[in-house]
Amino acid sequence: MSPYLKRVKVGFVGSGNMTKSIVSGLVRGNQDEDFKISKNFYVSSLTEERARSISKKYDVHFAKHNDEILEECDWVVLSMKPQDLPDFLNSYGKSFDENHSVISLCAGISTDSLKKELPQIKNLARLMPSTAAEFGSGVLGLYSESKSFTQDLSQYFKSVGSVQVVQSEDFLDGIMITAASGIGFLLEVLQIWSEWLEDLGFSKAQSEEIAKQGFNGVSDILKSSKKDIYQLQAEVISKKGVTLAGLEAMRSSDLDMALNKGFEAALRRSHELSKLV
Ligand SMILES: NC(=O)c1ccc[n+]([C@@H]2O[C@H](COP(=O)([O-])OP(=O)(O)OC[C@H]3O[C@@H](n4cnc5c(N)ncnc54)[C@H](OP(=O)(O)O)[C@@H]3O)[C@@H](O)[C@H]2O)c1
């Protein structure tokens, strides 16, 4: 990491699931003896409790008020729900100065909307993470009009997932829906897997264990193989076999339509949220 990135101070406004995952992932991924990344983090929350808890667990600074984040930090990460962003900007928008860089995690809120509220900010970025950041896996979509800020952020966040720089922020929705909401969608599939085993008579615990390990197996295959997802699937399908029979029935029941409907509904919700600011 460059000397600048080692000393940059980063403040998270909001201490929910996403902040916890990112802070945890960054701390785990940067364990240099001479450099403790957590020393440069600040976290705040509305009711103090969640920020205090993250501060204690990851040894980061607790900011009692958002003013402290704006006074101390170079990068300010907007990590509250999109619905809470207007109130925050009404209260603190004018306290930002041109030396602050702003990174918004808020789903659906466009760069143009943020620019209108924070016209003084030169370095503005949108980051689309997922809770897999906690384990250094998953995808982080990144969009910024500043090339140098994009480079800094790609470098800074590489330990918490695969950073995917996109040229148009419309692509962030695709990343959010498949990689962030996608975790929720895949877990829905996993629940169906597990409940089917329960219907067969397995206990709940055993059903969940079998379903989880089945997915872990897929994840390991994906990590270790260079083959594409179509080749990998072909390897488990034998002619006139059991897997093929199952897949044919799923395909004729329009599994793709159910998933595509889900993606489209999520996209519509993201567009609704974009009108909040
Ligand atoms: N969760 C995901 O998988 C995911 C994926 C991609 C993007 N995102 C985006 O990440 C952002 C955070 O999501 P989340 O799931 O972490 O939400 P969350 O768990 O609801 O946490 C939101 C946090 O914001 C705090 N907050 C609200 N208004 C504030 C203010 N004015 N000042 C300081 N803190 C304030 C809340 O404080 P209290 O704790 O006191 O209520 C809470 O700690 C959202 O914009 C979301 O769109 C989330």
C-alpha cells in the first residue's frame, strides 16, 4: 500500500452490517506489523450503540458525533441506508470541504444527485460492496469520475474482494443485484434445498449442514478451477442421468424466469431509491 494510503483517515458514517463487514475485512486483510489500518478508521452511528460495538471489536475510533468524522477524516464513507441520506446531507452537507473525498455505499443514489448536494467535493465515488467483504471475498463495484481516486480506492479495498471498476454507474446496479442482493437470492435457493431434505425426513440441522456443504463444494470448485461455469456444469451431467433429469424439469418450470423476475424487481426498487435524494 502506498504511503498516502497508509496514512489516509477514513470515517464511516453509519455502523451497520456493511460497515462491520468492510472494517472487519480491511483489518483482517492488512496485518502489517508496522502499520495497523484500524488506527486510521472512525465510525459513527445514529444511536451510538453500533458504532461503539464496532469500535471495541476492531479497535477503531468511535466518533460520538458526525462532526468528528468530518474534522478528522480525509475520506468520508456514506454507509447509512439511502432513506437516511437526505437527513444526513441536510444536517452536514455544508460541513464538507473540498479536501474531503466522499465514497457512497448508498444503493441507487446517483453521482449526479450526490454532486448536487455536495458540489464542493472533487473526489466522489460510489462503491457497491457485499457482506462477503468480511471474508475478503465477494465483489466490490467501483465507479468514480476521477482516475486517481479510482486507482487509490482499487488499491485500498482490494483486500476485501474483487474490485470491479465500471465505466458507467448504471453497471453498479447489476453488481449490486447479482453480487450483494445475490447473496440473499442464493441463500433463498439454499433454503429450498434444505427444506426439501427436511421433507424427505432429515432433521433441520442435518438438512442445513448438507445444503451448506453442497454449496461450499461448488464454491471450492469455482475457486480452484479455471473452467467456465458451463464446462463445470457439463462435468456433472451424464447422458440420461439423474442431474439431467432434474435440470430438465427445472428448466421446463421456468427457473430462469423466476430468477429474472427477481432481478428486475430488485432493479425497479433500486430506481425508486434513486429518487430519494
Ligand atoms: N447490506 C448489504 O448487503 C449492502 C450491499 C450493498 C450496499 N449496501 C448499502 O450500504 C449502506 C449501509 O447498509 P447496511 O446494510 O449496513 O445498513 P444498516 O445495517 O441499516 O446500517 C445503517 C447505519 O447507518 C446509521 N445511520 C443512519 N443515519 C445516520 C446518521 N445521520 N449519522 C450516523 N449514522 C447514521 C445507523 O445508525 P443506528 O445503528 O444508530 O441505527 C446504522 O448504524 C446502504 O446505503 C446500503 O444501500 C448494503
